Amino acid sequence: MHIPHYNIVFDPKDLTLEDTFTFKCYKGIVCFNRCCYDVKLILSPYDLLRIKRALNLSTEAFIEKYGELYIGEVTQLPVISINMNPYDYSCPFLDKEEGCKIYPDRPSPCRIYPLARYFAENEKGEKIELYKIIRETHCKGHYENYPIKVKDFLEEQGLIPYHYFNDLWGEVVIKRQKFSHTPLTGDLLETIYLLAYDLEGLRNYLENEKLFTLSQEDLALSEEELLEKALKVIRDEILREEYFL
């Protein structure tokens, strides 16, 4: 079944973490799995870490079997996305009867639906976290009698660590956009890919050489700790302003 994602509407109201909305998705709802078709699923570094660990795959093996690696049009940063199945445009991790086969490690775009997260400034010029509700014609979860606060929904969907790492990656993207007029060299692209997506390759590299502030001592870090440090290296060491002026 191919269900294209058009007729998407964003509710005009901004929601804070304390606001309540009504939504529930579950096995047995009439639209179950319909959101798992014809989706452009772009993975953040943390999304990829969770999925490939669950599948026991290297980054290279994951891309070869399920994904696509390309250069972002605006930022020129490496991007990894999931390819839909060519015969019906379904997600390759969809079991049509049971739902998502990688549900405990599903990516953040799947977890946060039907919310869209963004940041704005209040009257005092302070950065605030806001949400909007996404409505699609096929989704009936909005009609379930399940009111929930935004902050509780985020907790329920396991989004807290995803938000932390995605915000860190967002800082990398924003910093790169400031210097988007200056192309990244091939060597820099390979290094950013290694740091953001290929942690097993990074560990192999650190066995013999330092990489900016990363060294053999960092081999003792967990995957999350290493990713956190690696993203900060991209943000603070690779994308330094003096390199792009």
C-alpha cells in the first residue's frame, strides 16, 4: 500500500512543554502503520547509532543494506537517510502486522510524531522550545481520548536523549550554515563523516593516531560518550571561524 504524505497541516497554535494535546497511536487503531510509507527518513548521528547497534551492523553495512549517503544541499555536510522499499514505498523496518521491527531504537522523527519541534525567541530575547501539532488526513490518533502534556509525551516516547544529541548536531549544522559559501574539502568531509556517523571507524583510527582532541584514552568511552565528544570536535575544532573567512 503506497500512501503518499501530502495534505499535511500544522496547527497554528504553539505548544510549550506544559501544554496538553490529545493523541494516541497503538496496534489496532484503524490507521496503524500508515505513517510508515513514503517517508524521507533522515537520520541524525544518534538515530544512526541506536539503529545500527540494534541491528549489530557497521555504518558501512547499514548504508549498503538500508540507507543512502549523500551531501546535504545547503550545508554540504554528510547525510544518511533510510531508503523505502521500492515495491510499495514502505519502511524496510515495517512488519505490516506487528509494526516497527526496531521500535525500541526507532529514529527521532518517528518518536516525535505528531509533533514538530522548533525554537523561537520570547519578548525578552530568550530562546524557548516550542512545538506544533502535525495533522495528516490518514492519521486517526488525534481523535483518541488520550490527553497528555508535551513534556510527558516526550518522556513516554524516549525522546530526551535524542533531543540532547540532535541539538548538539543542530549546533554543528547552524555553525556550518554560517560559512556555507566556503566549500568543505574532501578530507574535511571524510573526517566529519568519521566523527558523526562511523564510530567504529573512529575507534580504529584512534588505536594509532590522535584526531584533534580525541586520543587513545577516549577508546574507553561508551558509544554515547564518544559521539558526544566527537560532535563537539566537529563544532568547536573543525568548524572554526578562522578556517572559513
